[in-house]
Amino acid sequence: MARQLRAEQTRATIIRAAADLFDRNGYESTSLSDIVEHAQVTKGALYFHFAAKEDLAQAILELQSQASRRVAGEIDDRGYPSLEALMRLTFGMVRLSVEGPVARAGLRLATGGVAVRPPVPHPFTEWLELMSRRLVGAVRESDIHPDVDVEAVAHSLVCFFVGTRVVGRSREPGARLPRRMAEMWHVLIRGLVPVPRRPRYLSLAARLEREVMAAAV
């Protein structure tokens, strides 16, 4: 049992080290030797868990997918209105990026052309599905204009969400990301939400920003 626990801890250490390097330096510029040194493990330990660098990338993408689904499930369990659930989902994924390197590395891998092997979905496909479902609910609940093209809005939202993170990665510290997410929602709310309902959601964006910032301290 103790040996199994040590093996699991070593695997987690290797994944975290790889995620940190993939996030900072990119997939192509990171070697297995770099990961061994950064994780402070032996090559034998790395190869025991991962036969190739591609397997490490796949493990990171799988963990990112699990984390996104977990955040979405926790939000759904609380019964929020669909638009609030969508906003909380995006801020929840921002929080994952602020708290650790796996979510950041998963995004860099996804935008860097690294293949995602089934059954793990591509992050953008998964986010489109998660966001589309909540947008449909928000239209039904009259929190979004009834004539919006949900598919177009979902696609634009994913692009906005990903773009905010990609641009921010090279231009400013990760701690700035919650502010950028709030700015994104301030723009979207004014275009999507009927005027009488805007104050509630503009206030929510500001509150969620503060919550993520406080959690990151």
C-alpha cells in the first residue's frame, strides 16, 4: 500500500513538473531530461509511468478535462440559473489556471497543435458543449435575448475565453486573469442580456472576480 502511494505521488510530481515546463517553455522546447531535472526524479521513475513525452501531454489534457467537468458538476449541483452557472464555470476554470500549472499547460498544449487522443475530448470541443448547454438554458430563462444564435455565441465565447488567456500569458501575470475575465463578461452581458437583467449579472461578474482573486492570495 505504501509503495502504491509513493508511486502515485511520484506520478503526480512528474505531471506537475511537466505541466509547469510545458506552460512556461512550450511542448516542443521541453525535453524529458528537463522534466526529470525539474521533478527531481530519476529517468527510470519517469519511464515507469510515461513511455514518451506524448503520454505526459495526454495525462495533462485528461486531468484538465476532469477538472473542467468537476467544476461544471459542482456548479450544476447548486442549481444556479443557467447564465450564472455559465459565468461561474468560466471563473472556475480561471481559478484552476491561477492555482496550478495543469490547466495552464492544458491550454498551451491545446493551442500548440498537440494531438488529443480519444477518449479525452479536445478542450475546445468540451468547452463548446459545456457553454452551449448553459446558453440554451439562459435563453429559455429569458436571461439572454431570445433571438441570439446560440451556436455562434458559444463559439465566440470559447474564442474570447481562450484568447483572453493566451494573450494574457505573454503580456501580464496570471494573477491578472480574473480581471480580464470580468472585463470579458462586462462586454458580453451588454450584448446578450436584456437591459432589466443586466445589473444583476454585471454585479455578479465583479463579485466572482473578487472571489477568485481572494482565493488566489
